[in-house]
Amino acid sequence: MKNTVKILAVFLTVGLLTTSCVEKSKKYQMLLAEKEAALVENQNIENEYNKALGVIADVENNLQALREAENLLLMNNENLAQKDKLNAELMQIKEAMALNNMKLDSLYNELEKSNRSNKELRATVKKLKNQIAEKAQVVDSLQVQLNERDNQIAGLNTKVEILNADIEKVNADNEAKSQTIADQILEMNKVYYVGASKQNLKASGILTSKYILRQEVPAEAFTMADKRELKEIAFDGKKVKVLSAHPTESYTITNTDNQVIITVANPELFWSVTKYLVVITK
């Protein structure tokens, strides 16, 4: 992730150049390739998180099934038919846990081979493996208890509470990972735009005397948007001049009586060089 942040910072610096100079340079082509690699890396990170969350969901389902099996045992320990059903369910749970353990092993091996920093994710996988091992012991214990007397059932209440707490923790971890992914995707799609007179752009610190964007852009002077949703950008005035570097084939400009509208036809291409759109209005 640190590498991704560094690459995106380079994109912002490249955005300080004019469109014609940037598009003709080898550095521009190189940075486009690096940007594409960063996007692929981010997608790979998201895929790894999604895969881990899928395994977590499987474990959660097994824990829920185990809790239901314990409740069945508490309701009727003497009913032979219920015992047989519970025994079959416990065997299915053990098989599912063994399968999930194999999935965790595979996921952990993939994370070990990855060049990215996955320390937190590897720790989560180890924790889940420990939980599966613990719950496998609980299943074995339940199978033994099926043949024991009613006085052993009281102790299961405590086990049920422990399992419920485990399920809640797995759910909390699941939600935290999902939120992290959502935040990363949102950050990747943030873009900024501003339109004002040349004088106002200078006054706000966006332009230098040579009308080139500064390296440290005053973000508070821009309007932030999500590039996935930003299709049209309207500016007051009769004419505009786009100063930031955006491929000309990625947008069109339409003039009305009191406004100029920039229509983004290809968002990925339009924002590929810089996430900041700067327009002089006249």
C-alpha cells in the first residue's frame, strides 16, 4: 500500500504539467504504466480481502450450526431420533471445519508468497485456524456428551455463551474488513475540480505566475467528487480554458447562454494523469 501511495503522489506531480508537454514525454507513458500497475495491485489487495472474508463467512456459518446443534441437545437429550440427527449434523460440521482449515492453509500460503505487506491478514488467518481447532474440540466433546446423563447438559450453557461471543467477534472482524475495503475504494475514486478566473486562481494559490499547478495543491479550494458518479461539470461563464492535463479525447465542452459544461466521456482516461481539474473561466 505504501508503494501505491507513492505512485499516486507521482501522478499528482505529473498533473502539474500542461497537456501537450506531458502527452509527448516518455515519462508520461512510463507513469501511465506505473499507474496501471498500481490499480492492478489495489485490485489484488481487494481480492485478497474478499477471499479472506469469504473464509470468515464459512467459519461463521459453522459456528452458527454448532450453536444450533447445542440448542438441540439442550432441548431433548433423551430422544433417540434427535440424538441421531444431532450426531449427523456434528459430523457435517467437522467435515466443513476441515475443509475451511484447508482453505485457510491455502490462503496463508498465498499471503506468504505475496510481495505485499499482509501482516494483519496473516494474523487473522492464524486466529481463525486456532478458533477452528478449538471448535473441533467442542464438536468432539458434544459427540461424547450425547451418550452421557442429563446432569452434564447444564455445563453446555456456558459453552453456548462462549460460542455466541465467538460468532459476534467473527461478525465484528468481518464488518471491519468490509469497511476497510469500502474506504480504500472510495479513496481511489476521489477527484477534485475548480473553475475560476485567472486572477482568483492565482490568489487562491492554485496557479503560479507561469500558470502551472503547484506541487502542493490547496485541496480546500477544490470541489471533491467521486469520478464514478461525476459525468458533467458545469462552470459559470461563456468560455473556459482547461489548464490541467486531461486527454482531449476523454471529454467534450458544450457552451450555453451562461454556463460551460464539461462532459466526461471516459472517466478512467480523463483522470488518468491527474486527479485535479483546473479551469479558467471567462
